[in-house]
Amino acid sequence: MASLTFSDLFRILTECAGADDTTAVSEDSLDSTFEDLGYDSLALMESAARIKQEYGVDLSDDALYEIETPRALLELINGTPVAA
């Protein structure tokens, strides 16, 4: 199983969205919607590719469209078996 922390997730999201390092992120952000946080579908798709590369977790496009918050994404990632 993958083990991704919220810090790892926000690092990936920030890098893939092209946001700068001054973006304040806290655990409270886990329940904000991606839209409220300023992440679009392209940033989420790029993040999914990075997660697959770094952690071996392959997220389907359908799963990405259904997920609305970082907490839901983190729970999906940590509950998804790592690809062999």
C-alpha cells in the first residue's frame, strides 16, 4: 500500500499547479474543494501522473473526476494497492 502524507500530497499538487512556495497550506485545507483551492482538472491529472511515478499508485480518470477534496484524494491513494 502507498503511504502518502498530506504534506507530500500538497507538495505534488503545488508543483503540478505551478503555484509558488508562498501558498499557505495546512491540514485544514484537506476538506476544502480543489476548486476553492484553485486546482483545475489539468493540475489534478498532472498530480495523478506524478503520484503514479513517485508512489506507484495509478489513479483512473474517473476517480479523479469524482474526488472533490484533498482528503478524499489522500484516502483513495492510501487505500489503493501499488502497481507492480
